[in-house]
Amino acid sequence: MSLSEQLTNKKNSLKPTDTIITLTNGRRYLERKGNLNRELEEKSYGFIVDTKPDNIPAKITKNIYLGSQDCCELNTLQECNIQHVLSIGIEAPCKYPNIDYKYIKCLDFPEVDIITLITNECIPFINDVVKNDQNLLVHCNAGVSRSSSVVLAYLILVCNMSYDDAYNLVKSKRNCIRPNDGFEKQLKLLIKS
């Protein structure tokens, strides 16, 4: 028997297996013998969705809180006496009277020049809030990369902290922070003022 015939016989004796294929849009298909047989009802996005609310902001300094968009709920803002909300990349999901909102467009991509956004738009806003001894929530979608980068840059540029000291402080208050690689590189290049 030739090698080709042996391979064909072996292939025919394999046990058929079903594979679930998940596309980037979350649609799932059942694949059987190389063919997409049917679409499955449930969707999955290829990552674990954390459905628990993340609505407790971390107090970083006397006046600055850091969190996710879940922290924009009125009861959270009132409990922390927050009068100002700085939204990075995602607008506050709810807006309430007597709360001052500022939205900064910013994608969470490493190539985004976040330092220019921070120095031109964020730091003046934060300085005004702190100068008036009021409280500010800085948030993005998850409170992990963009908003933490803003707070880190503020600590470096205004509070004269090194990157490592600023990072360790913020990480000790909100342990899930993780500026993306491009933001981290830019932050490490900042010189204390």
C-alpha cells in the first residue's frame, strides 16, 4: 500500500469532531468536517465579559478620583463629593445638573499622542478643580489605560513625582491600572516640571 493510500485510510478512520468558530463580531458557528454547518444562537466575544459594576472610584489624591465609567452614577458622585468629571475617550454615560463635565476624545491605541491631549486639555481642567479645592473623577471606559495615564501624567508634571513613584501610588489605590505600551512609553519620557 502506498503512503498516499495509507494517509487516506487513516484520515477516514479519524473520529469526526465539532469545532465552534467565533468571529470578531461575536457570531459563533459550528464547524463539522471543514464546513460551517449552522450559526449558534449565543454570542461570545473571545474574552471574558466582567458584568460586575466597577462603581467605586479610587481616591488618588485629596481631590482626584480615578475609575471606570460606572463611577459616573449620581449616588457615587455624591458619596465622594465629586463636582467635576473628566471623561477620556468615552463620554459620561449619565449627566447630572450641578456636575461639571469635560470630554476629551482619545482612542486607546499606543500610537495616540496622549501627552499633548493631557498637557493641552486635561491638566488645565484638573488644575482649576484642585485650585478650588473641589473633587474630580477622571474616567475612561474601564479606568485602566487612558484615565490612569492622565492621572499619572498629572502626578509627574504637576506634583513632581517620578514615573515609578506615580505609578506605584496609583497602582496601590487602583490595582487594575495598565496604560497601554505607547502611553507608558510616553509617560516615562516626561520630565518633572
